[in-house]
Amino acid sequence: MHDESCGDGLSPNDIRQFLTRIAAVAVSGAETEGGVDDDGADGASATLAVETITALEELKAAAAGAQAVLTTLVADTIRQQRREAGRPAARWNTGIATQIGLARKDSPHRGTTHLGLARALTAEMPHTLGQLRRGDLSEWRATILVRETACLTAEDRRLVDARLCADPAVLTGKGDSTVAAMAARLAAELDAAAVARRKARAARHRRVTVRPAPDFMGHLGALLPMDRAVCVWATLRRDADTLIATGDADGRTRDQIMADLLVERTIGLAPALRPPVAVQVVISDQSLLGGSDIPAEVPGYGPIPAAAAREWIHDAVDSDTAVTLRKLYARPTDGHLTAVESVARCFPTGLARLIDLRDRTCRTPWCDAPIRHHDHITPHEDGGPTTADNGLGLCAACNLAKQGDGWATTRTDDTDSRTGHVVDFRTPTGHTYRSISPPLPTPWKRTG
């Protein structure tokens, strides 16, 4: 473990020792709960606790400021090393954001955000960085200021930085929306054309996304131009109000009706009918046929109750929907899928599907982006076979980062039979991060 300090600051071990003292604050606070006399001691304890919460929030902000400075240092150092090594300029930044994400136990996408924030603060917004390092401004509000001024030139950005953050009193007591509005207003005053160009570019990023929600629900989101988003919402609300006014709500709330109308108008079916879309459900034979409660898995969503999966499949069989059963072979001890081998460099469809079902999302630690690429752990040019054991599901960004200088992945055999497919990621700075494939529903353990 490295124990050098960065410049004249604390070493990583010094900071970790301080963390143990921070943890002790929470423990001592919990021990004082209950059994307090009515002589004012409880009020004193609450006052001290609130002051401690404030101090810890300031500490979090100051830590974020230090991370921004160190993030820029890491990026500049790696870029300089690659420049001096004669690498093409197009590869100087490859994988840096992913390293930052791993170091912060975050996804590569968030690593890109952290890197962009650090560059903006250190190069163009010194007053914002100063407030962050003093604990006067939260990391999120600093992110808002960087986001709302991203379309400006460096000179104009410094003007916004000076007007809003040179005096800490300007933003004191302001909420997130107010901070965003103040920065956006100044940006429009300084360069209205840049703001207009940014608005036009933003429309190109319109998209529809889905992510899991608790209790076998899902969040369906649409990123649209504001006028269209408001129009869709207002139309659904208007028609929901009409159904309520005419007595056709059938006991549903306005929100429920709006959700049902969205489904009906998107797929052309009443909400009681099943959508005619192919959905993969990975379920063990024991849960499907034996009434077990081992959860099933929906790729791209996550675990669902076994009873819900059985009902889903039963309703599909009873309807006109085509249902296909594909048998997957897995180890009885832990449910991990059996490898399939191919002599091709590219993973064939069946093998790629097996890797998708095993890995579910990108295997880079803390990245849960959808799988877009199937990569060899030991590169194919180094003799790595095209097998499920040597295969890895990655998103496009992580696969690109892995091609940078100094990156390596290693398949690791673990003696614990309950551990699945284990891969170690080694970054150019020499740090190693372990990725373990998620468990799948365990197959029926037959005896005799």
C-alpha cells in the first residue's frame, strides 16, 4: 500500500485514520440516545449534534475540493507520460475517466463527470473551487454552476465565477434551483448565442430510458425538449381529468389513469392486456416447476419474485403470445452458467447471449451500464480463447478505456465454490479492482 503524501498534504493512511475518528462520532452519538433527563441536557446534546452535522457537511465539501485538485493532477500526469512516450494524441485521455470512477467507487460515466468538474474548477472557476475547499459550497452546487456555464468561453465562465462565488454571501441560503437559475441568467446575458446553440444541441440527446423500481415496478423516462415534454404531460392530465369528470375512472386516481393512458397510447393495448414484446426471464427449474421461492432474473431489470415470474409466464401461455423455453445449463452448486467454446475471434450469438445472461450489466466495478461489447479477458492476439470463461460483458466506454496503455484484466480462480466468474481489473496506476459475476437462480439439486 502506498503511504506517500501528495505534496505537503496528508497520506492516504493519515486520512483513513481520521476516518476511524469520524466513525467514532456516529457511535458516540448513538450511545447518547435515550435516557436523557429533562434538565436541558437533551437540548445541549441536540445542539452539539446539529453543529457536528454542519461540520461534517463542510468536511465533505472540502474533501470534494481536494478530490477535484487531485483528479486534475492525475489526468495531467498521465497525459504528460503518454505524450513523452510518443503515444498518438487521440490516446492521451483513454481510460483516465474510468480510473477516476474506480478510485471513487463510482461508474465510468460518473468518472467522466468528476473529471470534467475537476478540470472546469481548477482551470476556469477558482472562486467556486475556493468555496468548495473551504466547505462553503457543496459539491452538487458546484456541479450545477459548472453545468450551467458549460457553453461559455473560459473568459465568460470566469466572469460568472467571480460574480457568484467571489463573495460567499451571494449564494448563502440559496437552493439548487435558484443557483441554477442565477448561473443560467448570467450565461444568457454574457453569450446569448452560445446558450441558443446549446439548446439546439440538447434536443439531439432526446431519448427514452427505463430503470428498475422497487416492488416489481419500473421507471420509464423520456428526455424531450421542454415544450414537447410539457405538452405530453398536459395532454395525459387533461384526458385523465375528463375520465374522472365523466365517471369512467373505475376507481383509479389521476396518476394511475395517466400511467394507463401512456401505456395504451404507446403500445395500443388496454392495460389489462399483455404487451406483445419479447422479454427474457431467467428462472430456475425449481422455481418454474417446483414452486420454489428462488427469485427469477429479467436481464436489464434485475430480480423479480418467483411467483410474479410464474404468473407472467402463465398469462403469456394462456394468451396468444408466443412463448419459447430455452434451456441453460448451470452448475448445481451455485447456478453459474456453463461455458461454451468457439474458435472464432468474435463471440457468436449463442455465446454472447450466455455472457449477457451471466454478467447482466457491464462488468467494470461500479458500472451498471448495458452490455454493448463482448471482450476477451486474455486478448485474442495473446492466445486468449473465445469462451464464456474468457469472455467479459462491457459497455462501449469501458471497453474503449480498457484498450488504454497500462490496463490489464485477469481471470481469477477462487477456491470458494460459491464465488462465480471473477475478474481483476488492473489500472495504469497499479491499482486492482475485483469484479464478480452476480449469482443466478440456483437449479434444482437432484438426489439419487
